[in-house]
Amino acid sequence: MGLYRDITWNGLWKQNSGLVQLLGMCPLLAMSNSIVNAAGLGLATVFVMALSNYAVALLRSFIPYEIRIPVFILIIAALVTVVDFAMNAWLHQLYLVLGIFIPLIVTNCIVLARVEAFAAKNAAVAAALDGAMMGLGLTLVLVVLGAIRELVGQGTLLTGIEMIIPTAKPWQIMSADYPGFLVAILPPGAFFVLGLLIAGRNWLEARAARRANGKLRQAAAAAG
């Protein structure tokens, strides 16, 4: 259980691919202009990462070391194809919006990185959890980015939700005459917001470290 807890914590916070490793920047910046787009692409990535990690962990003893990377990419590409066809069939409007970024999951460096760094060296269940948590950590960053950019840029939340739930409507948070802020929904806006999120995470980590050091000093003083 300790291993699984560490895997979860690493994926969601300690080694978050969007805030710490800074991997997968292309979809992070391009498709985080709304919550719906961000969540759609993020959950597709979670599915691919969890299953590709699981498959590689199961098959790693049968894959020659010299050709492991092409085989890993082939497994990832097969799973991305499944996701691509499934979204085209059941979430067609969202599929059209996400466009080329669904097939580009194959080339997302975080997917191959986790397959090579973790799945190829660990048990299948742990590998699947690692892929899911790394993907979910990226999804959370995507969703937070999407929420901030959509709110500041358009004054709404959940724009495009009707692509998933036909009867649902987006939330109009700002007043109807809100002019919007174009930079927020363009890629430069993603850079600014992502920088603020990284700064916020670093501040939280530094504050936690100061508190831990303070408690250690207090314990040392009491013991001395």
C-alpha cells in the first residue's frame, strides 16, 4: 500500500508532469482554453497511459531490449487508435474540436517516458496505477488551466458541454456584457497562467519545507 500511495502522490503532485516535469506542453498550451476541451483530452491521455503501462509491464520480458522503443510506440499507437475511433463514434463533436491532438497522444513525451522509466521495470498493477496517476495529474493541470482561461477570457465555465451532454448549458459566470479577454484564450495566456500555477506550487512546497524544518528544530531543542 505504501508503494501505491507513493505512486499516487508522485503522479498528482510531487512529479506532476505539467507543473514539475514540464512534459506534454503542446496539448497543455493548445487545448486548455476551456474545461471541456481540457478534460476530454486529459481523460483520453489517462486511458492511453494506464493501458500502455499495463501492457508493457505484462510484455516486457518478451520484448528484446534493442527494439523496445519501437514496440512501446506501437503499443501506444494501437491504444490511441482505439481512443480516436471511440471518440469519433460516441463524442463526435468533441472529437472534431480536439482534432489532431488525439492522434498526437502517440508522440506525447510523458506517455513514452512513463512506459520506459516505470512500466518496463515494475509489476503490471503498479505500472497501470503510475500511468493513470501521471495522466490524471496532467488532466488536473489541464482542467485548472482551462477553467481559469475560460473564465477570464469568456466569462463562462463549461463552454461546449453540450458536445457531451446535449441538454446541458454552459455557466455564464460574468455578466452578459463582459467583453472578454482575448489573450487568456490564446496560447500566450496559457503560458502566463501555467507560470502562475508553477509559482503557486513552488510556494506551497517551500512553505511545507519551512514548516517541516521548524518542527525538526523544535524537536531537537526539546530533546537537547
